[in-house]
Amino acid sequence: MTLPLKLGAWSLALMGACSPAWAGKYYVATPGESTWEMVVDTPLECQLQHGIPNFGQAQFTSRASKQMNLDFELKMRRPLGQTSNVSLVSMPPRWRPGDAAEPLTRLKFFKQFDGYVGGQMAWNMLSELEEGKIPTFSYQDWQHRNERIEVGLSAVAFNAGYKSFSTCLANLLPYNFEDISFTVLHYDKNSDELNKASQKRLAQIADFIKYSQDIDLILVATYSDSSGGKNTNQSLSERRAEKLEQYFVSLGLPKDRIEVQGFGERRPIADNSTPLGRNKNRRVVISMGRTSSLM
């Protein structure tokens, strides 16, 4: 069966008619049912969700990262029983009957998994919805091989949700967990204050922690150079560790999830006989662990 025939059948179905040459199931929200809701709106993640009656949900997700990113998932109440070839087509709305349907891409939906679209095509789907069009997935019904399943994303009420989604995207942090999970910061000489560049980096870590619910461990290891006496350097290193522990507690982290240790002048990573080497040795290593790796 050719693509134009499938598109024609889908259009007829939306108007309440049926095609004698083609049978299938059609899932799309009516104008009264169509909602687009922000279900996650933080600097770490933006998630826009649309309910599809009797089928499941459509979900756009973007996460904090150095690169702009977007994932789309078609979440099905009844998982696929087989891997299926899928056509994604942009259908015109009923109030623009003269417009032509536009094929967007071909995909595979994998057995027992939700449907997935990523990268540029996910952005294209948002653009089609913004124009009032209906991105529509079409694939063979694995239980009835002479039928197809059509799933459309209604553009009704989309713009209000899209506006909120766009605002959230603009506020996403430009880094993710992997970017900050292992960080080396440096101190001014004979001080428990981080230098200015390191203070900015620590503020980035703090911003991430404020909105993350799954940080389960922070390890803080502080070091000094060898320019002072051994006991003095050890004491300074411990003050640095305690100060950072207090800082992370102030962000809302439980104290039992924070482990700190001052090593003094032990374990140098550079030559203490040079100013540059001593600067490298005046450091703190911050390592973070978490229960999830989604971001």
C-alpha cells in the first residue's frame, strides 16, 4: 500500500468516515481533550507532555548540557510486541483541507520499548506543531497484520505549553552532571578561600546540586603546598575541608552524604620548588556520585 493511500485513510478517519480499502486504529486527542502540560520545569530538565486518549502520552524532553538537545518519546500503554517500521508524516489540520500531507521520516520502533525520535527530527516535530500541523506516526498493528495504527499529536492548545517549554529551554544550565562530577579547584596562598576562577566553578556545582534530587555522595579531598610547616599545612588543609563541608550542608545536602578529608602537603601533583607547582598543589578535589545517570 502506498503512502498517499495511507494518508488519505487517516484524513477520512479524522472526519468520521472510513475507508473501504483500508482498516486501522486511529488515536488522536479531540480539540476538547487536547492538552500540553509542562511536567518538569527546572534548570536541569524541561519536559512537555501531551495525552493521547486510549493510547498513552507524547513527551518532549531537553536536559542541561553543553549542547542543545531534544528527545521525543511516544509512550504506549500497550508495548509493541514486535519491532516495527514506522512512517512519520505531518498532517494538515482539518481547517486547512487544501494543504498537503508531508512525509517527515521513517523510523523503527523497537519491541517492548516506547517510540523514540531524537535530534533534529524532534525539533522539526515541534516546528510542525507550532504551525498547527499534526505529526502522525503510522505502523502495522502487530496483533492484526491487515490493519495499521495511526497516532497523531494534536496541535490544539499547543502554543501555550510550547511557550513555557521554550522559556524553560532558555534557562537550562549549560553543563550536565558529567561536566562537574569530578572537579579540581585551587586556593589562594595560605588561605582557605578558593581563587576567583574556582569560586565561579564551585557556584556552578552549587546550582546543579540545588535542583538535583539524586546526589547521594560528595567526596572532598583538600591539599596544601609545602611552603609552611607540616602541621601548619595539615591544619590549613583541614580548615579548607571543613569549610567546604559547611558549604555543601548549606545547599541542603545531608551531612552523612558528605565525606571530607584534609591531606595537608601529602600527595603533591607538581614540584613544590616552583610557584607554578605550589599553585597546582593548593587544591581540592570534589567527586560526586548519584543514583541516576539520566542527565
